[in-house]
Amino acid sequence: MTFTVGANIRAERVRRGMTLADLCEEAGLSVPVLSRIENGHRIPTIDELDRIAKVLSVDRDLLSPKAAA
């Protein structure tokens, strides 16, 4: 199974009981942008990844594909 950054973000978001809208609001992202990231249709910028990681209280590296290996 191949894990992507988006799948890791989704898994952490769900683990924390957050909706897509919750994470978007706190990270300052639009729902369509985060949805595309989580579905693997868009690669997040470093800034976006930093903001997502901050809201999820995880290190950015924990959201990378290597973290799921």
C-alpha cells in the first residue's frame, strides 16, 4: 500500500476527530485545496504543510510518506 502525504494528513485529522472544515479553518486553507491534498491530487507547499502540521500538533516530517513506512 502506498501512503501519500495527503493520506497521512487525513489519518491524523480523523484520529483527532477533526472534520475537513475544522482543519481548513484553523490552518487557513480552503476546503477544495485540502481535499485535493488529502486525495493525492495536489502536493502541499511547504508553507501549507507547516500550517497543517502546526494545527495537528505534529512535526511536519511525521506527515511525509517516509513516516508511514
